[in-house]
Amino acid sequence: MATRNKKRITQTEIAKELGVSKSTVSLAFVSSKKVSEELRKKILDFAKKRGYKKNPLLSSAMSSIKKSRSDFDFLETIVLINANQTKDAPEKYPIFSRYINGVNIEAKELGYGVYYVWLYEKNLTPDRLKKILYSRGIRGGVVVGHINNKKLPEEYSEIWNNFKFVAAGTKTFNPTIDFISSDKFLIAQHITNKIIKMGYKRPSMIIDEHFDEIVEGRTIGGFLRAQLNLSDNNRVPPFLKVRQAKKNPKLLSAWLEKYKPDAVMCTSNSTSEWMALPEISEMIAKYAVQLNMELKSDEHDWSAIDQNYELVGRFAVRKLFEILNATASSSLKNVVTATIVEPRWNKKLSLS
């Protein structure tokens, strides 16, 4: 009699004891491809051992509900945090909007709803954000827009420590979390090599030093590696003082006069806009042709690459899915991973 009246273990309790989400347990019971075979077997074996049995009436009801759901229903919610100090950064900077688009596409694919937060909202506090996340059952999310100093606000340390996050675009510090990024080294190396193969002898780069610091020197690293294909006297150093030159264009003029590059590339839309100013473009045109590495080929036919920013957003959600649903391992607890997404090369490269 005591055994017959013993409380039956629930899916929620199974999830809690195994350290996974309830939705993962539910998906395991229906053999969903969203749960790995190894994890599904672990969940089913644990459930069997603990005497779990499906409620046939409840299963039937849930099946009917699922059949009537629209395409926009989801099993769990994640948070997408805009960590840029400018609220409209996704509209102002196309790169961020592509990250976000990728996050939304992959979230829908995996059955996630997305809750949006601007980290610098006037009435937002760490305590309020924590309450919002707990009340909505949110266990983690994706961070975008942290390009200015890469440090996430220290006052939100409890949020970073108690929830799971993945950064899309660049690495974060204080804390450092798993991040997904386009391959800046390979991009710069490939474009420089392409320019050299087209017959240019003294290619160089105009890059704001701050933007290269954000990606830990990978852009300049790829450029310098490609320059090994040139003779020593044809290796032109990159121009880094973009911010200073915006106030004093003579700095750029002196660099051009000293090194006389025959082709220059830039790595951001903001730098490209500055270089397109009549007085700057005329100054550069005396020596070199220009190439912008950021713009996509369907927007400008002289662009060379698509840096797959949307794919970066999608991989960020996939990584988050793995983190949220993986069984905790003490040996991997403090290991931070980086996923580098290769660009998509255009067949034709032209310069303007």
C-alpha cells in the first residue's frame, strides 16, 4: 500500500535532478532531434529508474494543444540583451541588426521565444532584470552590441554569474563568456592576398586602432601575414590613427605621402563613410584605389565578402542551447570557448 501511494516523479523533478530544462525532458520523451541521442538515453534511463510513467490523459491533452499551436509558439524563452550604450544601435549599425536577425531565426528553429532588453534602459536595474528573468523562466540569453569597451557592467555581475550567456560578435571581459565571431584574421588575409594577385604591389589598410583592439588584433594580424607575400620594400604599414585624422586630416596625408600605397582597404562602415568624404577620397585617390571589407556584395558590387554576421547570431543561439541543456561537468565549468565563423567569398573581386 505504501508503494502504491508513493508520489510519482514528474518531468519537472527529472529536469531539476539532471540539471536540464523541462522542455529538454519533454523533447527527449518524444524523441525530438533537438536533443542528442546520448542525452535522450540518459533522461529516459533516469526516468525509468525513478519509476516515471506518463499520464495518458495529460499526454493526449498536450498532444491536442500542440497540434493547434501556431508557428510562433515556443517551449522556452531566452533573453537578447543589447549591451550597447545606444538604444538604436541595431538600426544605426547594420552589423548588429544582422546578429539579431540570426538570433531570431535560430531561436524560432529551436523553439525559443526571445525577450528583448536594452541594458542601459533608464528604469532597468540589476534587481529588476533578475526578477524579470526569473518570472519569465528565462535561464540565459545572447549579448550583442558590446563593442565600445567590451566590459559588461559590473553592477550586473549577479546576472552574469547566475544565468547563462553567449556573446555574439566579439569577446567580452569582466566576465569573459563563450562567444561567436566572424574570422577577422582570415578575412583580412584573404582580401590582401586577392589584391596582391590582382597586381597591386603596395596594398595597405586604413583601420581605427580601437576596432582592431576589439578583435584582439586579428584584422591587422591577417593583413600582416598576407604581406609576407611581398618584398620587404613593398610592405606598407597600416594606418591606425583614424580618430586623430578625423580631426587632423594631415596625418593621413603624411602617411600617404610617405608610404605611397597603391590600394587601401578599410574594415568598418564608419571608416568607409569618412574615407568617402570628398576631401579625404580625393586625397587617397592620388595614390590608391579603395575597398571596403564590411559591405555585402548584394549592396555594393565592388564588395569582396560577406562576413556571415547572421550566421554568427545563429551559432550564438546554438551554443546557448548546448549550454542550457548540457549536463554540468566540473572539469569544463570555467572553460570559455570561442567559435569562429568563416566568411563567404565572392567569386569576383573588383576595386573602386
